[in-house]
Amino acid sequence: MYKNLALINGIILAVMIFLNGMLAIITGPYMSTFIYHVLGFILIMTISIIKKNRFSNLKKVPLMFFLPGILSVITIFLNNISIPEIGLTLAIGVTLFGQLIMSSLVEHFGLFGMPVNRFKKEKILGFSIISLGTIIMIAL
Amino acid sequence: MVYIFLSFLTGITIVINMMLNGNLAQREGMLNGVVINYLMATVSSMILCAMMMKSMPSYSAIRSIPLPYFLGGFIGVLTTYMFNIIVPKVPAVYVVMLRFIGQILTSAIIDYIYLDIFSKGKVIGGVLFLIGLVLNAKVDNKYEQGNLKLSENA
């Protein structure tokens, strides 16, 4: 059930990245990043008000947790400047390669409080094929 | 080549974000997690725009934007929401794998239809990528089953 959600998540993510990229072609990367987040903010505030959400006391939230918002801006901004140049498939393919490397590091070292899951030598073959796939995507 | 490196960097920021958001959602609740996320993002992208005032589009350019292009912002909330549900339930490697399939297939279709870019290399590369992911998942499965047997014996 949750695995299906992960698949659907991928599909709508691609659509979202595409729409943002098209927006960036018209407005430039800065404005499109702003439009994306301001609309998202309006939507989540609307949902919050409908659900009568009790808002967190921002003063009590550790500073570290304000980082995701800034990282999200960096993510969308980098997407928005790359997609008009290299197309959607390549941008997403390389991004996923980056995600794979980073999530393996997270698991190997147990970063961000995740359980430690050491890198297994048997995975070298898989990672080599993945790297080859990424290189072919870039080169051909 | 610069853009390829930037895309790689995007992948790293996404994973860091995913981890921090998961922790934030556990602490403040999912809804508040997303609210804090978007509040900070809106403020910081506003600052970014203010710094880049010169490259701002004209009002008429903004008015000419087709409505569907604005949907990205709404879909973004939906995916963040979904993400926060998925991350604690599914191992990170599976999240990456399943999202990969969804994203690569969809983006290849969109590239072909709308951007008129389609190359065999991307398809071959994507398939190889997937084969590698499946192989890795099999290794993980094998270890998980091994652990189960150990715990049964104990």
C-alpha cells in the first residue's frame, strides 16, 4: 500500500517538476521558485484552517528544522535552471542518482537518526550498473 | 555539464530534506511540518527575488502564463504530504526505487510529447539504472530474510 504511494509519488513529482520547468522558461528561475512556494503556502494554510490545526509555536521549534524550507528553495531553483537546459528525463535521472548516493550514505552512517544499515559488498555490481546507466543517459 | 552537476546536487538536497522533514513531522505533526516548511521557503524565495530584482519578469509575462503551470505549487504540497506518510513506513532504498520508476517513465513521456526530446540513450540508461536498483533491492531482501531466520533461531 505504502509502496504504491511511493510509485504514485514519483509520477506526480515528474509532472510537478515539468510544470515548474515550463513556468521557469516564462518567468525565469527566481520568480518561478517564488510562485511555486507561495502557492504551496496558500494551499497548506487553507488546509490547516479547514482542519482547525493548532499551529506550532515557532519559537520552540529548533533552528535546524527551518532548514528544510531553505533546502526546498534550493532544490526547486536548481531544477528550474537545469530543466530548460537539459530536459526532464536527464535532470530527473541524474537527480535520482544523487538521491541514491546520498540515501546510501545516510543508511551506511545512520545519519539524521536513521537506523544504521551498512553498505554491502554485493551491492557493488548493482551500483556499477546504475552508474553505467547514468553515464549512458548523459552521453547518448 | 554544469547543469548535470547541479541536478546531482539537487538529489543530495532532496535526501537531506526528506530526512529533516521526517523528523520535523514526528515532532510537530505532519501538517505543521509542511506549514513550517512552506513558510520558510516562501520567505527565503521572496528574499532571493528581492536580491535578483533585475531579472524579474514583467507583469504582462506573468499574466500570459497558462494556468496549468501554476499547478506545480499545489502538487508540491501533495507530494510533501505523501512523502511524510511514506518515509517512516518504507525503507529509503525502496522509496528511491519506486519513485524512480514513476519519475523516469513519466518524464520520458513528457520529454517526448512536450519538449520533443527523446533519445535511445536515455531509455537504455534508465533501464540499466532500474536493473541496478532491482539487484540492490534483492541484496537487501536477502539480508532481511537472513536476519529473520536469526531471530527465529534465537
